[in-house]
Amino acid sequence: MDQIKNRVIAVILGIALAYASIAIAGIGAAVAIPADILKPVAQVSGLLAFTLVDLFTIAVPLAAAFLVVAFASKLVISKPDFTFYALLLAPLVLLQLYFVAQSQPQMLNNIITTLPRYLLLAVCFYFLVRSSKRANA
């Protein structure tokens, strides 16, 4: 019974995190980055400049929100495991991939630009699962 309760809590928190990610991405997209900062990077690659902006304005706050929800859920769930963290992250990743799929003509550019988001979330997920395995052992 506890396993089912843990899974339901993880999905509910994951949906809340996915909903909050819309606001995080909106605020991150509204941040004004001065052109002087991006000019050296944009001369090398415009796509790299957009990727770096996305990394610092959206990916880092999104990963921080995921970590806050994950650590807060440790107060409710006594022993979170791989499945708990996967269910917590799944709604967020599915929503982000849905947004990528909606940008049909520029899908490849959008995937490359948002790839650091998923990599950073994957690193956070890995360390959370690794720390929970150590705690459960």
C-alpha cells in the first residue's frame, strides 16, 4: 500500500513540477541578456549562444526546482527509490518534449538548444538515485 501511495505522490508532484516549469521557462525566456556578452559566442555559433542562454536562464532554474521538489519529497516519503524519482521527473520531461515536438520546422535546432536542459536534469536524477541507493543500503 505504501508503494502505491509513493507512486501517486510522485506523479502528483511531477505534474505540479511540470506546471511550474511553464512559469520557469516563461520567466527565463523574458530575461534580457546584453548583446555585448553574447557577441563573442555568437560569432562562433549563433546556436551555441542560444544554447548557453537557455542553459543559464531556463535549465539551471528548472534543475533547481526539480531538486527542491525531490528533497522536499524526502520529508514525506521515507525511502524514495529509482521509480519514485523517475515518476517525479516523467511529467516534466514529457511536457518539455511536447513543446519540442510542436516546433516542427525548427525541430532540430530546438532539440540542440534544449539538450542541456535534459542533460542537467539527467545528472540531477542520477545523483538523487545514487544517493538514495546509498541511504537504503
